[in-house]
Amino acid sequence: MIDSLRNADLANKVGGVYKLTVLIQKRLVELMQGSRPLIENVEGKSNLEIVIEEILQDKIAFDAAESAKTNKIGEE
């Protein structure tokens, strides 16, 4: 599973390492807050493995507009 993170294809799929990191972090938070996985057969998989599989299956993608809106510092 960690080999998937080292593979440049995964980062290129979402537009780069930064976008991949943001996407993984946001989705991990969603899963930890109770969101349901978007893939089948999650038994025995960690949340990180679920997120990686969701990216590989094109179930989630990086949304630049949403990221810009939620990352503005000092705004409410």
C-alpha cells in the first residue's frame, strides 16, 4: 500500500504531490468523522488504504476551488 504512495502515477493522477497530500488529508478526516467509504470490500483495510483505493478507482478527486475556499487563513 505504501508503494502506491511512492508511485508517481498516483500523484500525477490528481495533479501533483501537494494536491495528493491535501486530498488524502481531507478524505481521512471525512472517514474519521463517520463518512462511508466509496469503495466495496473495505474489511481489514486502514482508512489510508481506503483513501488510496478511492483515488485509484476515481471515486474522489482534488477540487481546487473547494481547497482554496477552505484554506483561506483569517477568514470566517
